[in-house]
Amino acid sequence: MPAASPMRRLLLVLLTVAVLDAAVLAAVVLTRDDGTAAPAAAPTAGEEPGPVLIVPGYGGNTAMLEPLADRLRSTGRDATVVALPDGGTGDLHGAAGALDAAATAALERTGADSVDVVGYSAGGLTARLWIADGHADVARRVVTLGSPHHGTGIASLAGTYAPERCPEACRQMVPDSELLAGLNTDETPEGVEWVSVWTTQDAVVTPPDSARLDGALNLTVQSVCAERQVDHRQLPGDPVAQGIVEALLEAGDPVALGSDDCARLGG
């Protein structure tokens, strides 16, 4: 039997804490690891889409992101899944350093003027940290996928009831953490086009609309395909979610998607 992911182990620990409210327990048991458009700032980097860097979430699982990378590669995009230090559970600033190294390598390898970044779960926070560190000039677009931009109740529960199982990245996802407070003084810095995609059925990022970014193009999978059943862990491999990400990484300005787009995206 394969080893459980770090997020899965964290959720299993939380299940043993008898003091938790029954509703919270139910949400944890069920989980496994509508948006509106806002004007996007014009990018300072090149207009033509360059390589795509896909950043894993908590636990650093790269394999679960390869299907999304393969889908982007099938359209001719150069797509790389970024390996994170510390097993993906350490300080997210370190993860941002790994993203920076991957961006430098991708630009040198391809000769492109800019990169696009897709950040899954905590990977969206990593992407935002990287931009905040002064890299808006090399990023054309950032798409976050199920990211806890305003924290998640799961991290709060872990920090309170199982602190020994809540390493640095977990603590940084507690609502109102120092890291989130700093990032959210300006949720979408100028020079980059920002998109946030999530599922209303997320039981890891709680509440799910913690994924909303002020100033970004925000949309849920269900705002495109109303009946789509997809949880947090399924997002990177779900054909509709993949189709949404693919469409939002195309050349030109990112455009809000709706129910008319569901069928062509695989719904």
C-alpha cells in the first residue's frame, strides 16, 4: 500500500481529535488531501506565452501534477512541474526560491521573455511570494488552483490540536498568519495577470472562497460546469479543471468562462 501524502496524514491525525465538531469531522473524512472578472494589469514581460511552471501544494507531490503538465504539453506549451525543498512542507519562502530557479532555467532553455505560473493549493501562495520578491517582470500570468489565499480552517485545527504535525508551511496557511497578512496587503500586484480557479466542493481549503483574490479573474469550476463534482485533490487531474487552466493560459487577455464553455472543456 503506498504511503499516505503529508496532507492525507495531517487529515487523518485531525480525525482522531475527539473535541472537534462533528460537522468538521465529516468534512475531513470526505476530503482527500462564482467568479467575476476584474480588469487585469497589463504585463510588463513579453506578450507571447512562454514556458509554464506548475508549482505543487503542501507535501510537494509532483506526480499528481504531471497529467496537467501533459495536457499543456499536448498543446505545444513547454511545461515543467517544480520540485520543492523540504518535502513541500517547509517555509514557503524556500519553495519560492525553487520556483525562481526553475523560472531562470526555463527562460535560459527556451529563450522566452516570460513564464506563466500555475500554483496548485499552497503552490499558489508560493507563486505570490515569488512575485512579491520582485519577479513580476518575468511573469506574464499567474493562475492559482484551489489556493488558500486567506488561509484554511484545516491548518487552524492542526495548529491547535496537533501542533507537532503542523510544520512551517502548515502554520503559514493559518488564517491571518504573518505570511498571509503580508501577501494580502496587495493581493494582486501590478505587472502580472492574475487568475484564481477553485471548486465550491473543497473541504481542504475551508471555506472554499478563501481562494478568491481581490483584483484577479475569479471563477469556480462549477460556474463553468454547474454539475461538476470535483474536490480539492481531484482539481489537477479533472478534465474540466484542466481545460479551464489551459484556456486561461492562452495568448491574449484572460477571459471569464461560463456555462457556454462547459461542453468544449469536457463537461
